[in-house]
Amino acid sequence: MTAAVSDPRGAGKNASGSRVSAKGGSGAQPAKSRAQVRVRQLKHGESISVRFNMNGKRPERSFDTREHAEAWKLLVDQEGPEKALLMLDAEELTAAISSHTVDELMKLYNKSRTGAEDGTLEHYEMFARTSISPFMSALPAHMVTREKITEWVEAESESGRASKTIKNRLGYLAGVFNFAVDEELLTKNPCRGVRIQRGERRPVVFLTVSQFDTIISFLEQNEQDAVIMLAHTGIRWGELTALTVDDIDLEKLTVSINKAWKRSKKRGWYIGPPKTKKGVREISFSENLVPMLLRLIAVAQTVGKRRGTKRSEMYLFTNRQNNPLRGQRFLAGYWNPALRLANGLAPFDTSNDADNNRWQRGIGAFGTRTPAVSPIGKFPRIHDLRHTHASWLLEKGATLHAIQYRLGHESIKTTVDIYGHRANALSRAEADIMTDLFQVDEASAPNPQERLAQIREAREALEAEERRILVGDATP
């Protein structure tokens, strides 16, 4: 166990050397006491004690060794004096000294994740720094209970974090403790059985074809191309912007999704694998996209040859300087202004300094555009184009399993959670098909063999329609 460094302002340093505030920071933290280890030299040795705040007083507890004093000081700082006083047993303190702290366990776990991407590890370190360490970094791992984890989850929720964010952080912490159990550092995982109350998911926005057409009418061709490809294929933004000339097969009308743009502090922007294992896929596209893709391929090859770029770096969807397209710039400079115009508003909010600066620079000539007379009443995110694509397929009879493959969802549960309600709403149309099929008089009703033949024909017709959808135009 690593002892904290005493600090006159009530702060110490954890095992990594980063400062841990006694007053708390942006993350959820328990109340802490300003404990201080005091060592006084006496004639026959030294006197070791810990002074701390409690009920408006500053009592003091003596210890036989500095290690015991430092261990107990950490407990006071992390858990508060009331709980720390219950842990004054010498055997318990000795066990705490020999145990890894939560902070140390997280470092060991992160170090063991040799196959993780830089961005993933940076997320882990961020989870620890902003959320977990302020709450329990100095606590000996064997003292962490399910109640402690539940207390942390509740504090995270009260601090305003979204339930999905808390779920991700709890998942990481559970992984840390699973690692400790596997390494025989602990006997059980205190995260097991802890539940998170599901928060409200941000509503998914589905666009009609008319609403989609209104939005792209306010974009110029370079930006239109990207938005059309997203809506017609359902691929992710990072997958779209990583597409190169070799990923398009114009004979088979397929696009190979095998990479995506990623970003980390260590490496900056870099090409990595798609979000999930099933994200590597080959999907079909409508022949209506062929003219656009031919033009984009020609431009990419021309620019690539001029720059001496490898074919694997001849990107199809680029900015106006033929460099990789970046989401933040695209959103602020093109997508958001187009949404405002589609909703009957001026393209930029000139009361906002950043927006006013963009308007002054005249990005995309938005300053001269006239807002839509009939607002669409929706402000979709770029990612909602992916949802819109799925909804269009559902309306044409595609199955959830087909959509799972097309979108690259790792689990069908993800697909069902997002689109299941729309599939259920559309099931009435399927029932109506069967009702129409079997509206016959009893006298002329087919025999069982004929009825089975009719059912087979209906099923084959539906399957043929689904195949047509998946290789044809995705829009209604």
C-alpha cells in the first residue's frame, strides 16, 4: 500500500503522483477529513500519531509504526473518521499495508491490457482520474464492498452523470476487480450484482425522405456526398471518412467496411479497426449511388497521383482541401447551419461568438441562404442518419437480423433495443398481408396442401423483397 504525502491544504498524492483533493473535485467523492501524520522525537524513541477533524474537534490517535499511521491516515482521508475508527485493529491495518489500493489495481489492470487501443486506455485513465480515484483510490482493495460500489454509483448519479456513462465506468471497474480475482489478489468481485438505474435515453430522430431532402438542399455537393452516403448505407461517421478507392466495388455494388478513423492524445488521428468485430463487413449499395461514387473515385485518384499518395490513403470523402474530413468542423461549419435553415432559422446564431465568427467568414455561403418556408421540426445528429437508414429498411420489410448485419451491431440486442418498437409498429402491415391472402369463402377454401403452397409463395415473395431492398435502393 502506498502512503499519501501530507499536504498542508488537505491534499495528498496518490500512487501515481497525481494530486488527490481532500475537498473533492468534479467527480463524486465522499466527505474527507484533514488527517495528518505526526512524528515527534522523544528521548527514548519517537511518538507517532494521526490528527484528524471530527465533530468540530481535532483528536489524535497514536500508532506503533509509521506504516500503520500512514495506512490509517489514508483511510481517514478516503472514508472519513467515523469509518476509519472502526478499522483501528492492528491486524486490519497490517492487511491494509500489504494489500493493493484501488488506484494500484487500476494501474496493474491498465498495464495488462496490451491489446487495447491508445484511445481505450486513455478512456480508462480518464475514468480513474475523474471518477473512481477521487472516491476510493487509497482504499485497500480487499476493503471494497458491494455497498461501497453502490455508494459510488449513487454518488456518480447525483453528480449528474448519465446512466450510460456510469454503466461504462462500472464496467471498467468490474473488469479491474475481475483481473484482481484472476490474479488471486482478491477472492471476489465487489461489483458483482450492482445495478444501475436506467436513465432516459436521448430520443432517436428518424427522418422522412422529404425531411432528408430538405436538409441536403442546404448543403453543397462536397458535403451532400457525405450525408447521402451515410443515409443510404447506415455506416458510421468514422467508417465513412476512412473509405478509400479500393473499398468500393462498382461491379458488385458493395462497399467494404474494414477500418475507421480513431483519435488519441498519444497518436492523434489514426486509422484503426471498426467499433466492433462485426463492424468489419461488406454491404451493398444502390445503383443510384454509382455516378456519385465514380466522381469521388476519379477525384481521389487524381489528387492521390498528384500528391504521390498510396491507394490505401486515397480517401473518398474529404474536405474542400482534399484532406480527411473531420466531424467537429463538419458539424459546426455545415451540418448545424443546414439544420437551422431546414427549420426556418438563420444559418448561424450571431449572438454566439463562435457562430458569429463563422458567419463573418462566410463558410459555405450560408449567409446568403433563405431558410425553409416549412420547417421540418427536427434537429437530428449525424448519427441519426444511421437510425434513419434502418427505419427506411424496416418500412420496406427488412428484418432486424438483416439490419444488425448491415449496421455492424455486435449483438442483436442492440438492434432490438433501438429499432424493435418500430418493427413492432410495422408488424400490422405484415398481418394485413396475410389477411388479404386468406380472404376466401369457406366453400372455395383451398385444401391444406394448397394453403401450404400459398404460404410458401408468400414467404418466398417476402424474402425476395428483402433481398431486393438489401441490394437495391434503401429509400422508400
